[in-house]
Amino acid sequence: MPNMIHAGTYSAVTQYLKAVQKAGTDDPEAVSKALHSMPVDDFFARGGTVGANGRMIHDMYLLQVKKPSESKEPWDYYNVLATIPGKEAYIDPAKSGCDLVK
């Protein structure tokens, strides 16, 4: 069964290819500009954005492992206890100390 690493990689590659399509080129500067201007909204990250420092900001989840008796189907392991909005889960890019943020 795919895991979070697989899902995140698929999401990132798909977003990159969308940025190449939007930019109309594979020039790194143009693609970067497109990536920063597009929302990331797929199965992996809803309402995500790419910050000025290159970090992808998206909601995070607090999960609880289910008891075996609570699982209803294969790979049904977690209960979502809370959703932490991306703006709270990550440091504000302007406060990150990154030289890319101006």
C-alpha cells in the first residue's frame, strides 16, 4: 500500500508538471514563478501554497492509531483527531530567517 512518502512525491511531481505547463517552458525561473503562484490542492494537500522560501504550506493532522476492532477495511489504521491549519503548523516565511524571503 502506498504510504505518505509515495503520496507526497506524487503530489510534488504532479504540481511541478502543472507549473511547467502553466509556464509553457521548463526554464527553472519561469517554473519557480509558476509554482509560487499556484495553489496546491490535491489528495495530499488541500489548499496548500508554496511559500517564498520554497516550503510547501498545508494543513497537518493529529492522528490516533485505531484499535484493531475499529478498523473497517484493510489499511484503515487511523482516526483524525484534529486538523492544524497550515498557517499555524508552519512558521511564517517572513519570520523564517531565509534570505529568499524579502
